[in-house]
Amino acid sequence: MFGIGMPELLVILVLALLLIGPKKLPQLARSLGKTMGELRKATDDLKETISEEIEPIKEEIPNRGELEEALKKKFLEGEEEEKESEAGKDSSD
């Protein structure tokens, strides 16, 4: 919890009790809890929206196997064209 241990948490609670007072402390805690809940909901909504926007893009990107296959095919086609051009040069000489 944010790197705060039990002794530090107790000191913070005692200071809050002294500065704010016992009457307003529960009200402050409630409003802080509501704010944290709303913040968590907003971040979850943002994560969901980002995931929804990224998913179609992920589907368009080929996986590694498809990329390797396409590169092999392109490389082999390049070698065949190179051999054909060399064979054409040799027969014309």
C-alpha cells in the first residue's frame, strides 16, 4: 500500500484525528472513499476503451509465423528471379 507500513499509517491517522477532529473524520473518510471509487471506475473505463480501440489493430497485424512465411516466400522469389536473370545472361553471351 504505497510503501507505507503500519507505524506510519498509525501516525497519519493520529495526526488526521487531531487536525480534523473526530466529528469530521468519518465524513472525510467517506468522501475520500467515494472519490477513490470514482477514480477506479474512470480508470477501468479508460482501460476498456483503449482495449476496444486496440483490438481491431491487433487483428490486422500478422503474427510472427505469417511474417516469417511471407519473408521466406519473398526471399525465395528473389532467388528464382536472380537465377533466371543469370541464366538469360549466360545464354545471350
